[in-house]
Amino acid sequence: MPLRASDLLTLTREGLYCPLGRFYIDPTWPVERALITHGHADHARRGHGSVLATPETLRIMATRYGEDFCTTRQEARLGETIRIGEVSVRYAPAGHVLGSAQIAVEAGGVRVVVSGDYKRAPDPTCLPFEVVPCDVFITEATFGLPVFRMPPTEEEVQKLLDSLALFPERAHIVGAYALGKAQRVMALLRKAGYDRPIYLHGAMEKLTELYKREGIALGETPKVVATERGSLKGAVVLCPPSSIQDLWSRKFPDPVTSFASGWMRVRARARQKGVELPLVISDHSDWPDLCRTIRETGAGEVWVTHGQEDALVHWCGTQGIKAKPLHMLGYGDDGEAEPAEAPETAEPAPGEAA
């Protein structure tokens, strides 16, 4: 009897489970064997028995959680086919953050691809998304509404540079998630010609140093010294999103509050968070790129894991593609919560990883 996609992957309390390989993908609870797509906290949790992930993701998990984040670990090289039980798995770039990957699961001539989080926009800090043809595509839909059409990131970075030129006496405090978004903003500033130091909140330090060790050029990124905040006129300072309105940020000279997120596409969100300079920079695919990706995979069926599921499922139906929402809980809204790293470190409040 021919295999079906549901024979390869099924939904359980812990997340997507492969009974033929006896493993989970991005499980929300500790399990015996986990395959991890990327290092964000809503996908990569500590406490698993064994973890299979890209080398970069394993190093990110060790940096965030400590070397004992799992019992055993195995590196998955991009493009390498690995046999696990009765299935073959292969990792392919997802373009989300450093080390992020899609996971293709294949058996009996059926291929299912789990996207994890992904984007199609260029990013100097990670490999670009690779389309993997498949029978079933399991996609996120964080920005799965037609209203979400992201502007070019170069234009958003130029807004920051223009503000720096207009207000040279004011520090610019940019909220950004500590893994991926912060380093992308730094790299984009460097690409635009900004060569001054970019100051970091303590929560950004360890992961930024990891990116540098991985060969990502980010320039000079000193940690903010509490007693010197008042002297940072005209400086760019990166911090967790929760810190832009915190007491920590008020010690800077007349700060301009900014937030780099796809959610800044919604003006009400910016006003709600008291953001003076919203930067629409997303590490997820917007509506056009979600639709384009589904078409390019050639999948006859689409499962939507989390985000704006219903709109994308409806669109698939209009294209003659069978689709269903999985309504998976525990993904997409963790706000990239960071472990406390120093007394000054403010833990980002629960929000949107965007």
C-alpha cells in the first residue's frame, strides 16, 4: 500500500512526529529524539535526549542554554541525506537566521518538507532560502495576510541613517530580537556604509560574538557601559524590544525609540509600543513570498503550522491546492525570550518573533 504524507508526519501534543523514524521536529516538550530547524526559543528547546541540527544551530543552542542542553547531538550538513529508521531526512537553507534550515522527510516516493520559519528577502547573515520540490509543504504563516507586503530592507535602514543625520544629538535605541534580527540590522548598517561603533545591550553580546566567530562581519560592537549611557549622543544602540521603553533606555541622551520588526507594518502596533521610528524589517516571508514559495515547491498539498493560517489555506484553495491548518500551539509568539545573562539584562516580554 502506498505511503501517505500522514504516514511520514503526524501531529501530536509535542509537535510534528515521524513514526517511521521515531523523531519529532521542533517539539515543544522534551523528547527522546528531536530534529531542530533553527535556534529560536519557540523551536529549539533544551532537555531533549538527542538533537539533530545544523552545526550553527547546535552552537546557538549551546550559547543560549549551555553545553548540556541535550544528552547527545549530531550535526546535519546542508544537502546531506541522513537515514533515520525507515525515512531519509535532508536539511536545506531556510534564510531565516544563521543556521536555519528546512527539513525534508522522504520515504516510499513521498516527500514532505517542513519549512520551519523562513524568508525569501536577502540577508547578509545567513544562507538564502532554497526551494525544495515536494508532495506536501508544511509552512509557517506568521505574516499570512495580504496586507503584509514588506518594503525593501535597504529603505528601512536608510530611515535610520536619515534620522541619525537629522538628530545627531539624540541616541537611537533600536529594539531587535537578540538572535538573528539584531545581527541582521548590524550587517545592513555596515552594508549601507555606517562604520561607527554599534552599541549593544548585554542581552545581545553572546550571540553577536557567536555570529562574528561564524565569519559574519559586524564591525565594532561594544557593550553599553551603564555609567557612560549619557555620553552616547548620536549613537546606535541595539537592545531587546522590551528595553526600548524601560528605565534602562531613559538614561541615554534624548533617545529616539525604534523597533525593527515586520509587525511595524501595522501602525497601531508602533503606536501601542511607543515607537517613534518603526523599521519594517522582518525575518519571515510576507504574503507574496509565502504564495510564491508554495507555487515553486510544486506541492499538491499544504499544511499551515502557525500564524495567519486561515487566509493562506483559503488562498491555496483558490489555486487548486489542497490545504489545512494545523493550529499548532507554542510557536511564533515567544518574543525570543532570552535567559538572564547579567543584572542589567532585561528579559524581553512575550511578543512576536518577527
